[in-house]
Amino acid sequence: MTLYRQLNKQHNSMLHKDKKDFIGGKAAELKQATQKKDIGATFKMLHELTDQHTMALASMKAANGKTIYNQSQCLGLWKKHFNILLNTDPPNCIDPGLVTAAAKATAAPNGDEFSPEEIRLAINKLKNNKAASTCGIASELLTTGCPAMILWLQMVFCIIWRTDIIPSDWKKKNPYARV
């Protein structure tokens, strides 16, 4: 409990310092705007400082350790972060020969089973921003998946089709699903 209190005290003092720095920065900007006799900027800053909704802006730490309060700079940091995170090449750990072999192994001899194209079309019909079901797989994971994932799903669905055995987890009802 003592460690918690120490950390909480440290957290609160850091919040107090950040708030003080924020208000000090805004006061300096306001002083500068009034010295320049810029009525529009002065009014805007006063409105930001007195408006209850704008005070909820989140602050961020930049790579250099400086706290950023400006919303456009924060959005720029988030944009940079997600560009780095999402705009990467897919992993090359899957051997294309294995993918082709798996596709041939799961191909239906009589055409009654699922094709990769059918699975891809079904995945494209999924809606994003929906809660995952009992399996915990969000639709975004499936829609952004690679061809190897589609072939793996084809293999699973073909095995279920051939054996007529559905995994027990798939039979569980999601208590959060709308009826």
C-alpha cells in the first residue's frame, strides 16, 4: 500500500506540473497576442481557457520527452505513429510453396467445397467496428488478412464440411450478441 501511495503522489505531482506548464504556456501565448493587439487570437485563447470542453484535450510526450498540448501536434504524432505501425511489409515467414501445396491438398475433387475466392468474398462482406464473438477474432483481423490466412480458413472449413463436425467453441452462444 505504501508503494501505491508513493506512486500516486508522484503521479499527482506530475499532473500538477503538466497542468501548470500548460497554463503557463497558454498565458505566455495570450500575453504575446495581446501585445501584438491581435484581437482574434486573444479571443480564441480566452475562449479555449474558459471553455469547459476544450480543457479535456489530451497531452502527449514527444520522442524528445517534451509534453505537447497542441491538438494538431498531438494528431500529427498519432498519424506518424500509425503510419509507422501500419505501413509495413507483411512478414515473409510463409513459404509460398507450402501455401500452394495446402491449396492443392484442400481443393475439392467434386467442387462441392469452399474455394478461396468464396471465402474471400464472404470475408469482404463482414462489417468492421463490431465486437468479436466468442472466438475473440475481430472482423478487422480477417479483412486485413493475407492469402495464407484465407487458405488456412479454407482448409478448416473443408475439414468441417467433410467430417460434419463443428468445433464446440463455435456452438457457444455469445451472451453479448443482439438477438
